[in-house]
Amino acid sequence: MSILSSRMVELVQLLLKSNAANCLIEDYAACLELRSEECQIIENSREDSGILIMQLLIDNISRPAPNLTQLLLKFDLDTPIERTVLQPRFHYSCLKVILDMLDQYIKPDVNALLHEFGFQLLYELCLDPVTSGPTMDLLSSKKYHFFVKHLVTVGVAPLPKRNNTQALRISSLHQRAWLLKLLATELHACDISGSLHREACQSILAHIFGKDIIEDGIHSSTLQNGDEDSGAGSMSKSKVLELLEVVRFKSPDTYPKFSEAVRNLKYVSLVEGIIGNPTTSEKGGIYYYSERGDRLIDLASFRDKLWQKFNLISPQLGSFASEAELGEVRETIQHLLRWGWKYNKNLEEQAAQLHMLTGWSQIVEVTVSRRMSSFPNRSEILFQVLDVSLSTSASPDCSMKMAVILTQVALTCMAKLRDERFLCPIGLDSDSFTFLDMLMMKQLPNGACHSILFKLIMAILRQESSEALRRRQYALLLSYFQYSQNMVDPDVPTSVLKSLLLSEQEGEDLDLQKIHKEQAELARANFSIFRKEAQAVLDVVIKDATQGSESGKTVSLFVLDALICIDHDRFILNQLQSRGFLRSCFIRISNFSSQDGGRSLDSLQRACTLEAELVLLLRISHKYGKLGAQVLFSMGVLEHTSSCKAVNIHVKGSLMRVETKLGRDVAMDIDRQRMIVAPILRIVLSLTSLVDTSEFFEVKNKIVREVIDFVKGHQLLFDQILRENIPKAEDLTLEEINLVVGILCKIWPYEESDEYGFVQGLFGMMCALFPRDSENQRKSELKVFQLCFSLSSYLYFLVTKKFLRLQVSDVSTGYNVQQQPTLALLGSLLNSVTATLERACEEKSLLLNKIQDMNELSRQEVDEIISMCSRKECVSSSDNIQKRRYIAMMEMCQVAGNKDQLITLLLPLAENVLNILLIHLQDEETVEMITHGAKSDLEQDLPWLCGKLVPILERLELLSEDKTGHNLKVFRRLVNSLKELAIQNLAL
């Protein structure tokens, strides 16, 4: 029948037309039922009628409908099969026999393979798009309680021992694997809008993870009033840990270890040659694939091959051998055949163990990713699964393949824990949700965090490992460090936090430092745990970062970056230096060739590795401040980055972007711009922190000379970035402009000549930016004002150190190389800064008030805030008001922090402009030059300028310390001084 079904597409139609279908269905069902009642085990599965029927059903599932499986299982072939309502209790078929057999679970030793293939058949039916609907509806029905019942009878039942019943043990593991995969399919694919599948999913989750689990969208009193610890009792009843415990045994050894009797014989090397020969796996060799897909040794072929080899080596065995020699050969072959049989069984058990672990991992990952929002104690469940996964993967008894699966489960749990902390945890009353509640969101206890990190380090250091496994472990380590970060966003200033917290505490002094202190303790503990195994961990990570694949190098470099973030006393930095790792990084950066910048996947991966190396160097400069920058500089970072061909590739690529209209080319150029050019410029800018302005006349300033040489060596890059159209520039381009301008403004005043035209370029940029209306550039105003601040700092340096003096105004306008900024332009910039300051202060104040009144806002008002922040994708129509308020509060805090950043930037920018204007008005020679100099029109009059300045200065005097969040004492003194001089000059 198997041959007919594979060769005759219309076999089922022929059976239906000949009226033989019903008889065939009943005959197959009767044969299968009779086999299930047998009392003796059939050793050869190829002679087992029940196994042959089950294989026939499984093999035909994917054939075009109507197929033989659908016929024998009594699907309705007269209507679309997807609409079939299966009723096995009323229709005698193989499906009824299989369900009854699994339901009664009789003679588990005799029917082990039948049970195994029965679970597999149901899983394959649920997976097939045609039969999945009817099958899942049937299994979810209350008549069978199929999913939950078998969790107890099969899932967590004791595993048979290996010594006497290894075949039963193997089949038992496979049964559990197919059952777990079947449950995962139901949890993943079912439609919980219907009561049938919703109740089935609820029942599965309750039995696997605890009795208090509820379905999505329905909140019981446990969910509303309980906290994260309320489910502690239910965890002891859960099956998820018991199921993992089933497969937590040492995998049987499949390495060809021979017995002592065989090992002492002279033919062992020949036997190893037979087993290790790759040609023996082909057709006609000694290997075959079992019905489960395991590659096993065919003992008969193995025996024949052994005799053949022995006869080739010792031809006298055939006719002239002594009885002793023949006896020795026969005994050797018998030992090897027993070894082959044991090898097969061990290999089958190892595959079965992996199969069940795969099913367990699918259950966990589907639940964590799709069905966990209703868990009242999900943080504890996630931690326990994560903790036991890491413990198992770190065990010496755990195989590498198992460790890969367990690490993937741990990675999923860690990601969910991170989301739980930073997205929207539950357990808070929506009527009393405050900013303080958001800051105090429950994190795992420090002891639990320490346990995760310690076990993860032990897993990384396991003896049997691979790069693929370590990449997952590194990703998990990075996710853990992210989870361990402070809940307080570093971009939200302390002044904003304090204003919110004090108002919520009704004037009581809330110690914000307590939150930071607890986080600092966790960070110190993290480093202390790492320090104990630091040498071994760094050995592994550095080896992967230098000798691994490109993707392995990249993630290893990110791990080193994360370790630097938690470093104390420069331990990591000293290790990287003493091991020569930093030197090797510089060499790889210097040797990055033009071929590495191609458009292939390999080239992109090499570019990612280069980016990770540059990010690591930048992290050193950021973490250790001037000391880190000095280390990089002393090791020749500028020399090596100058030798890197990636920057030239960027210039060529940008020229090519003009010539091509292919979006792919543009995207790849932008990727290289983000990955390579921007990090290099950030490193160069970080080195300028070593430039001491007190050494302005010191010609031996080596740092200045080398940075200037770098700029001259990349003139095309700097020119190209300076010529970008700022109003139309993307965020990344604006950042590069800021980096280039920041570098030039810091070191170019030390260059005597301007043959490269950078001074005129900076002056032209001032003339283009300073008079611009800030209202037209709200989207990128922070980056634009950062640019203005760098330019104003450069101009202030020229005015104070090089005694540059500016005219009131100039007739010429526009971006002209001969242009020079004027006092009128500075007045225009000051006006724009003042207007933006006033607006930012008001918006920040309104945002803080709204955050404090969040619980009084209606759902419509909350949705308007979310929409205004362009975060509609973060909420769905089913999300309650609690989550909406959380998201709205998070977004408003972020916006308030951005406003405070803008204010923090604008105040020193205004001070730069005020100081430049004050120097000009205080300098009598300058005033006389301006007053009595040539006047082309009325706008060159100093009184005209002062008349424009006075109203602006009066507005600056009205700035409130409460709204700005800054001490304005020195600022107001400067404003008052300039205002007095401006009023005095009005009469000139």
C-alpha cells in the first residue's frame, strides 16, 4: 500500500469509486487494534504490522489531498478537509484505535513504539495545514482532555532504567518529545478567541507552570492584587522543572571505545578504519537510517565488512589458518558486533534525549514569548527556568548539543526578564500609578542576579564548547548586563527626577541616592563575581575575538566592551594591555583593506568586526576619561586609524552614491558611514580632550600636531562632511558634521596657515547657521544647537586667544568663502537661543505637571500623549489604561529629559555669545573702530546693534531657575553687564 500510495496519485479516488474504502478503513483499524493487544514484543520493527501501519499513516500526511492518511483516519473527503469534524467515537477507524490506545496506555513496554508513533502522528497532523484544524479541535475537546492527561501519564512519569530496558527508555523519551512538541504547537498556533482552545491553553499552562495561571485578557484577583512573589507556592507544583529533570542525565557515550579484550588485539586499527571511512555512509556501506532518522550501524553489513577486511590482510584465514587464529578472529568480530549494538542503542538514546529537550525548549519559548502576559508570578518562573537551564548547561554531564538548546532557552528567559523590567510590569494599581512606582519596578533580588551571572560564567568556561555555543552565551551575558542597568535613564537629568519625586512625596526628602546606591552595589558584586574567574574568561573571550569567525569576533568584542563598563581600578584595561590585545586591535584596524569594504556578506561582516573594535577603543576613552585617551594615543591610535582604508572607501562610496539610483547601494554606504567613519571620528574627538588650552603657544604639543596631521591626511572626508546640506541632513550626517566641527574647533586654532580652507568653511557655516530660525528645525534642534555651540566656542577662542575682532555686520550674505561672522549674526543667534530657551522651559514645566497628574488623565488624553510621541506601535487596542499610562509616562519623562538636555546646552551657548559681545563692547579700541569706521548703511551702527540686544537681554533676565533647573547667578551677572554696556552705547 505504501508503494501504491506513492506512485498512484488517484489511489484514494479509485478506492472510493470501487466502494472498497470502508472495508479498507475497517481492516486497517482492526489490524492495528489486534496488534495493540499483543502480549509479546516484536523485535524486528520491519515485521511489526502495527508499526508499518503507523509509518504508512505518517508518510502520507503531506501528500496531496485526498490522501491515504485522511482516508484511513476517517476525515470527511466529500467536503473541504479543513472543515471536517472528527468523531472517532462514532466512526471506527485507525484514529479511534490510536486515541483509545494512547488514552488507556496499556502494555507500555510491548506497545512502546506504537505509542511513540501515535504521538508523532498526532503532532504531524497538527502541523499539516490541511489537517491541523480538525485535529487540534478534537484534541482540545473536553471529551479527551488529551493534552493535560498525558502530561501526567507520560510527561513526568519515571524514566525506565538504561541497563535492562534501554529500548523502552529510548521510546519513552521520544514519546515525551512528541507530546511536548504537540503541546507547544497548540500554545503557538491556536486561536484563543474561541473558548475551546482558550480553555485548553489555560489548562496546559496551569499544569506546566502552576495552578494560578490564567488566560490572556482575563484578570483574576490574583493578577490584580498579588505581587511577583504570590506564585511562589505554585512553582512547587509546576511540571516545567520536573520535565527538564527527566532529561538531566549524562548522555550515553557514542565514542568508539572498545572493550579491553578488543583493544589488545592487532586488528583494532582496521576496525577504526572501517568505522571512520566516509564512504561507508553511502549506499552499500555499513550505515543505515532507522525509522526515526538515526544513522546506525547495520550489524550484518558490519560483520561482512569485517570478515572481508580480515581476509584481505590474512588470506591464509580461509584455508590455512589454525583453529586458534580463527577463534581469535571470531571472538574479535563478536566483541565488535556487541560494541556496534551498544553504539546503536547509545546513539538512539542520545538522539531521544536531545529530542525531548527540544520539545521542552519549544514549550518554554512559546510560553515565554506568546502566553506569559497573564502569569501573576512570571518573574519568579522566568528566573527559575533560567537558573536551572544555566545550571544544567554548566554541568560536565551536559553534552554540547544540549548546552546549545539550554542556552537558547536561557537567552529567551533573560530577554523576557529584561522586557518585564523596562517595558510594562504588572502588579500595580492603575489608580495610584506614579513616577516613583516606575522607578521602583521590581527587579530580581541581587542574590538571584548573582546566581545568574555566576552560573553563566561557569557555562562559558565549560570544557566541551564551541564558538556557536559561546556566541549564544555571550549574547546572554550582554542581555544580563543590560538587565542589571539602573532603571533610571541616564538621559533623564537628576533635576527632573528630583522635581517629580519630591512632589510625589509631598515635600518629604526622598533619598534618590538610595536607588543609585543599590544599583552600584549590584554593579560591584557583578564585577567581584567576574573577577574570581577573570583570567579564564578573558582567555576564552580574547581568543574568540582574535581567532574566531567574523561574527564570533564581533560579539566577543561587544562582551569586552560590556566588561569595561563594569570595570574597577582599571583591571580590564590592564589585562587588555598586558595580553597585547589592544596592540592587535590596532594592527587589524590598520590592515583593513579596500577589499574588506566590498559589497559581499563577508565584507559586511568584516566591517562589523571593525566597527566593534572601534567601539571598544571609544569605550576605553569614555570609561577611563583622559587616562583612557592617553593610553590610546600613546599606542598610536591616530596612526593606525589613518592607515585604515575604510575612510577612503566611505569617500569613494559617497561619490558613487551620486551616480547610482539603487537603494541597496545607498543603504550599504550609509551602513559603512555608521559603522566605520562615525566611530573613527568619535575616537579622534575624544583625543582632543587631552589638548590643554593653557598650552596654546606650546609648539611641542604632540597631540595637537598628530590630530592636525590626521585632519590633513583626510582632507577630502572633512571637506565632504562640511559641505553637507545641514537643513536636509539625516541624524547620522548631522552627528558626523558635529564630530568634524568639534575636532576642527578644538585643534585648528593651533594651525597657523589656512591653506586647507577649514577656517573659511567654519566661518561660512556660522554665517549659514546663526541667523536660522529655530522654529523651522524643531526635529533636529538639539544637534543643530550642538553644532552652534562648537562654532561659538571656536569663535570665542579666536576672540580671546588670537584677538579676532568682528564687524557689526557685512553687506555680503550667504555661504561665501570670504565671509566672516559679524556681531549682528551673533545677535541673531542669541535671539534664537533665547526663544528656544523660553519655549523649552515652558514645555518642560508642562510635561512635569502632566506626569504628576497622570492618574487623573482620561484614556483619550493618554492616547493623545502616546500618539504625540509617535509610539502608537507600543500599544494595542486590548491594552488596559495601566499600560497606556506607563508608556505615556515613560515617553513624557524622555521628552522632559530631552528638553532639559537642550536647556543645559543652550545656557553655555548663550554664555559664549554674551562673552564675545561683552569683549567687543568693553574693548575701547574696538568700539572706536566700529563707531568711526566706514559705514555702508545704517545697520552697521553700534547703537542699532545695542538696540536689538537690549530686549533680548531683558528676556534672558526673566529666565527662572525653577524652570531651567540650573543656578543662574553667574549667567545673570553676565547678562546684566552686557545690558549696561549696550544701554551706554545706545547714545553713541
